[in-house]
Amino acid sequence: MNDSSQTTGYLIVKVSTARGAIPLADAAVTIRGSSESNSDVLFSLTTNSDGQTPKVALTTPELYYSESPSNPIPYALYNIDVFKEGYTPMFFNNVPIFPSVISIQPAVMLPLSESGEPTTVTEINNESSGADL
């Protein structure tokens, strides 16, 4: 893409735990380009008390590329890494960012066990067997 065919899209990362119920403040979020030739860190952010990063502006192709099938693709791709002490790190690759759109990337983190290993989530089914007790 040359400068005349670029515009801006926006990204907010929302970090939480407990299936999205509890926001995680002070999580470290890194946004990088997704290609080998452009994998530099573009933003290093920290989430606020609501578990959100500030809105960042990212380069995207012009909006008119989405009006018909063509090359280049009508969005830009970025990689997002999320870290918080005591939680399993998360890595999102090839996240699409569209021109003139605010994209929100949720990151629901799982706590590490006391041993430092990722925790295992066990679902318990409390459905009745149909028998009266």
C-alpha cells in the first residue's frame, strides 16, 4: 500500500476474566503488524480500571477497496498480545481492522493455577435426571 491508498481504522482491546464478567486493569497489550516484513511493535498499552485500552488509530486500506472484489484486501491485519501477571497470556493473530470503523477485540483471560500452569475449566451440568427426590 502506498500513502495515497491508506486511511485509518481504530482498535480497542477489552481485557477481562470470569467469562468476561470482571474487567482486568493493568494488563499489558501489544499491537504489532502481522506480516514478517512489518511485525514491529506499533503500540504498547495498559488497560484502565474498566479493562480497556485507549482507542488507537491503525493504518488500513481505503474504504473503496471494500466495494468490489479486488486486491488489496479491504482491511489491514494486526497481531495483538495480552499479558497480565497471574493469567495465561493471549495471542491474537491476523485481527482485521477496517477503515473508519472502531473494532473491539475481547480478551477473556484464564488465571494460572498456584503451580503457574493454566487452569482447567470444568463445566458442571446440574440438570435433573428427571427423578423426584
